Amino acid sequence: MEIFAKAGSADILVTLLENQGKLFLTELKRKIGKGSMSTLNTRLIELKSLGLIKDEQESKFGGRRYIWLTSKGKKIAKYLLEIDTII
């Protein structure tokens, strides 16, 4: 639960869910629109270590990083959206 107290964690999961669960890093940053790229990368590392997201670096097109939700990440993102509607 500690991860969700950190800035941007919930935003990342919900944004990915709202975009069919996958985005390139630059798209994710643009859609979230707040915080630094450094903070975003730190949160992505933390979410990945919890098994909520996966990522892959393309070998072409300048090595864009692609990020998507795992099934566990999708479940949690759906709960976060539900909590938001209750609040």
C-alpha cells in the first residue's frame, strides 16, 4: 500500500488502464502531465518490482520504451477508479 502514497503511482496505473493498458513512455508522461521524468521513471521501477507493469525497449525508432499493465496491475487500476468514484 505504501506505493500508492507516493506521487504519481495511481496516476500511472489509471492512465494506462484508460489507454487500453499500454503506452509509450513519452505518451504516458504527456498524459499524466505532472512531475518530472525522473520521478516517473522511479515510480515505474517501483510498480514493475511489484508486478503491476511490464516494459520493453524497442530496438528501432530511437529505442522508445513501451509500458503496459499486467493483469494484476489492471485489477488494481480498476479498484483505484472505483475508489475515485466513491470519493
